[in-house]
Amino acid sequence: MNPFSISIAYKETFCNRSKEIALLKRNIASVTHTVIYAPRKFGKTSLAHVALGQVDDVIPIFVDLFKVESTYDVTMAIYREIVSALGRRAADMSSFGARFLNVFKRIRLSMEFKPLTNYPEFSISLGNDPPEAHLETVIQSLDAFCENEDIRVCLVLDEFQEITNLKESKKIEGMLRVGMQAARRVTFIMLGSRRRILRDMFEDRKRPFYKSAMIYQLPQIPATEFIPFLIEHFKAGGVDLVEEEAAEIVAFTDAYPHYTREMARIYFDLKPEGIPLEEVKNILIDMQEGFEEIFAGLTNHQKRLLRAIAEFRPENIFSQAFLVSGRLGSQGGVQTSLAKLKKLDVVEQREGRWRVVDPIFEKWLVK
Ligand SMILES: Nc1ncnc2c1ncn2[C@@H]1O[C@H](COP(=O)(O)OP(=O)(O)O)[C@@H](O)[C@H]1O
Ligand SMILES: [Mg+2]
């Protein structure tokens, strides 16, 4: 079996991150809330799963906020995952519902035993109260329930920045913040990929979440870790990978976990057929979907600027030389386009140069 085919990295397929795992474990133990941010597909969700898999006495609750469109969605997503995570682990299933409702007084809960698994499945409804009333108390109730049951939980809010897109976002932020601050048995881990938005949320003193959590930018996995990891996993799957090839995969994908894994996955399958690594680079670029769409959403000037950044990786984006070689016109125009590209999290400054955040998008643009 291809050792790189699993899409979320667990235990054996997870490379390093020992420092971050230790940090999360410490923070969970001390009820210190943590924000982890990094670009998309950088390994945030995988990291949270792996770290929580190593904590025995804390129940993980994963809430994915990626598709929420309203306060109702946020509330239901949180409730649903709370009920399913806690219900699954309840020692005494039959009384769980009653104990739960005793604390979560606002909701309606119905339970049904599925014949196949004999596990109870709960369905929730909000009853008469509006979603805001629920959000205001859900964390407090969760904390109280944990107290009653003598348990602890870690609430992972994935793609947390999505709540800023909702029109009631300020209110939601405020309500969650109150619950978060008072919690004794609930540790929050908030994961996010829109870095600018997320940093603003936690570093702007006028916003509810200001200084409410430790903020951590997930760094790259060092090549010195990733290279032996690849070699070892190829070997375990019965395919030889020499060090130069492993280094080439890591370098080409910029140690960006999703792409490193994808390229490894493809090469693992094609190498025995004699397909060279060079060819795999093209396959990796060509198979990407979504770049077209991002690109199509830009104005012509933004497109030119993005292409020029991909090609030249400028140190000074307003220098005459760069403006000329990218046919970019005035500094003012570049300023406006750059603001848009930054907002989309498509470009960033890295080691003194302007770069496209996604290493394969960069190659696609140049190509
Ligand atoms: N430490 C790691 N070692 C190996 N593969 C990883 C690692 N972290 C992430 N990946 C891979 O990268 C991809 C994206 O990871 P994911 O956790 O979904 O990222 P994010 O939540 O940041 O979008 C997944 O396919 C995962 O298997
Ligand atoms: Mg994720």
C-alpha cells in the first residue's frame, strides 16, 4: 500500500512537529488557549489530531467551522460535536442524555440507538431560544458539565477565522471570549489559515479576543527531518528512495507538507514504472485544481503583479527595476493590488523577499 495515501497524517505518517506537540500538551494541561496559524494544507488539523491523540485524560472535540454561514451554523456545529464526542465516551449511555440536559438546559435532545453499531445517536435542536442565547452559554455549560462528570475537554475550533465572515461576527467573538476566559476544564485550540485575519482578531486591542490566547505560527518542517522521513516510508513500502531524490522532493515542494506528501505519493507509485522524478514535478503542477479559480478572480493588474512576484521574488516591490520588468506601472497601483493579494493570503514576505505563499502555485504561475 502507498504509505502516503492517507490524507490526514496520523501517528506513523506524521513527520516530526515534536516541539509543537509538546507545546500543545503543556497548554492543554494548564488550560492555556492556543491559536495556531499557517497557510492552508500546512498540517494544522493533522497536528491537533496527533497532539490530542497523545493526551489520555482529555476528551477532544473537533469543530470544523469551514462552511459556517450563520450564528445558527456555528452554534449547531459546536453542539453537535460536543454531544457526539461526550456521548460516545459516556460510561453510562442510558443516563447520558438526562445528565447532559440537566446542564445544557436550553437544547432539545433526542436519542436513537442505531441497530448496526448499537451506539446511540443524538440529534439536537435549539428549542425556542435564538442561536445567540445558546452561544452565550454553551462554553459555560460545557465547563459545568465537565465539572459534574469530573472530565476535561479540549475544544478544537478549526478554520476559526471563518466566523469573521459572518455579519454577527463581533457578537460571536464576544460571546465565545466570555466563555473561554471563565473556563476551567475546557481548553481551546483555534486553528486558522487566513493568517492576516486571525492575527488581527487576537492582536487588535479593540477586538474581544485580544490577548486571550497564545498565538503560534506553525513553522516549516526542517528538511533534515523530512528527508529521512521520506526515505524511511518509501523503504517500509518496498520502494528505494535515495537521499538526493528525497532532498529534491522536499526542495521542490518547499517542505510544504501537503505537497511534499502528494509528490511522495505520486513518485512512490510511478518510480517502479521507471518514471523519472522530473516528470513527477510536471504531474504535480498539472494536477492542481483551484489555481485557475484564484487567478481568474483577480484583475489584470493583480495578475501581472502576482506573476511578477512569482517570477522575480523581489526584495523591494516598489523598486523601479521591478516595476519595469513586471510592466506594473505606478507605485500606487502596485500598492492597491498588493493589498488585495495580501488580504487573500496569496503573497507574503519571507526572508526579506516577496513570495507566493503556495510553492506549487508559484511554479504554476511561472510555468
Ligand atoms: N507533519 C506532517 N508529516 C507528514 N505529512 C503531513 C504533516 N502535516 C501535514 N501533513 C500532510 O499535509 C496535508 C495537509 O495537512 P492538514 O493537517 O490537513 O493541513 P491544514 O489543516 O493546515 O490545512 C495532509 O495531507 C497531511 O497528511
Ligand atoms: Mg485543516
